[in-house]
Amino acid sequence: MRDKLQLRCTTCKEENYIYKKNKSIHPEKLKINKYCWKCNTKTAHEEKKK
């Protein structure tokens, strides 16, 4: 089953993206470089804690 999660910028803590992943196959936390509109650069985005 795929769960929805939010990605949060590591520098400004803004929640920018919604992502889906299968937690049974990939239980580790997701970390992706994405564009942040507030920082105006590409930064690391992490999975938000629930």
C-alpha cells in the first residue's frame, strides 16, 4: 500500500511537496534534492514526521 507523505525543506522547514511511497518496500526516510520556492534554490527535502 502506498502512503502519502509531505516533503519538508531542511533549511527553511517549509512543506513544499506531496509524495507517495510504499513503506513496506522502502521503510527508510526519504531524502531528495528538490527546488524550494522560499529559499529560491535546490535544497534537500526530507520526509515529514507524523
